[in-house]
Amino acid sequence: MITGLDHVVVLTGDINAASGAYQTLFARAPAWQNSGEGADRVLFMLDNTTLELMAPSGEGANADRIREVLAAQGEGLASICFRTGDIARMHRRLDRLTLKPDTIAEVESRDAVSGATLAWKRTRAATEATRGIRLFFLERDKERPLSVRTTTGSITAMDHVVISTSDPERAAALYGARLGLDMALDRSHPDWGRLMFFRCGDLIVEVTHRPGKQADTTQDKLRGLCWRVADIDATHARLVQAGVDVSEVRTGRKPGTRVVTVRSGTCGVPTLLVQPSAGKDA
């Protein structure tokens, strides 16, 4: 029923600075810009998902809510949205599983630059039923335009989104049994706790459990993002030249992968870049 991860939302207090930072990180131009409902939005549409930057704009309930979240926790990941081909069926499933979905809303957006329009239908599960993670579900009317690459060494796609949990059994039940994502890995290690991978389209929802690292046992947390690159040496060189604070290239935990940690220019989102192992489409 879930066909992929449609987008992730990153809240920021300065939409222009955030847009510039992600254009540098991705080496791709924004594909969509829009203002309305108390928020300014800039979308970067990659090969398998979208990153949506959102900042409060003007007055109103939605703008006030965004400002409250920014004041409480600062810039960073705010929500994730799964894609489905049948929002009505998805809504019925969420309701049967006591995830208390909102009424389906029909939404239209107009790009401030091109004037093009996109429409979709969406719902949201109750946050108290999803262990504190804001989960949305969306059915699109058509594909979105991809962000144009601006130079070499660009980011190609998302590899995984990371969620930390203090209750791995409940998290496994939510993302696996209830939402229907395929568990691809369930592994424990004394050095880094328990790690679970759930396939979502061609990327991974990674759920981590590190005993003693999270005081609130009722709330999970959106922790970070990992982006794929085709040539990590080229990407690393480009980011260093642009003044982005990045680590040296190192061997990844998964055999055959190479990774770089990005330490600046992400609006507070812990960010990793990975060059997949040979044979995996980057």
C-alpha cells in the first residue's frame, strides 16, 4: 500500500539561507517554490524522493505552530510523508489499525516561478499513535519535476532516513506489521545496539535502538538523513571547495560503501553521504 517515501520536511527560520545551503549540498537547483497557509516552502526533488524546506510566513495558526516548534527544538527534521497509490484505502487501513488518521484533504500548489500546479490528497496519522513521529500519507496526481543538477558531484537520491527508538519492539510493529514496510535487516551489536532496516521503495527507513541513549520511552525521534552520491571523492572535493564542513572520506559500515559526514549547511539535520557498493544503482 505504501509505495515509497514521498518527502521529508525540514523546518527552518530562514528559507533563503536554507535554500542556498541545500543547493550547495545537493548541487541541484530548487524545483518548486511556494508560499501559503502560513509557510514559505522550497522543494528539492531528487531521483527517489523530495526534501521540503519550510519556514513560517506571516500570521495565522500554521505560522504560529511552526514558530513554536522552531522555538522548542530549533531547525531540523519535522516530519516524513509516505507515498501511496490509493489514499482512500490507506486511510481505511490507518483507521482499522487505530492510527487515527485525519480526514483526507485535497491540496493544490502553484510554483511561484513557473506557475505550474501540482495537486495531491493527503492524510496524517495521530502523533500520539506513532510514538511522536509526524507521519503523513499522500497520493499524487502526477510526478514532480526533478531538481536540475548545477555542477558535477551532485547528490542523486536518498539512501535512508534514521529514526531512533527506545522501544524497538513497538517500533518494529509500527513500521513493519502496521504500515506494511518490509523488514530487510534486524541486527544487534554490543557497540551500537539494535539496528532495523525497513524497505520503502528504493530507500530504507532505518530504526535504531541504543540502550540508555533516550530518556523518554514513549517518544521516537527523527535523527538524520543519508544521501547517495555516484562519486564520493568528487562530491567531497566540491563541498570542501564550497566551504562546507565535511569529514574525510572513510569506509562505511556496509561492505563496499564509502561515506562522508556533513557537519554544516544542513539546517541542523545530521547528514551522511554514501557511495553505494558496486552493483547498486547510485
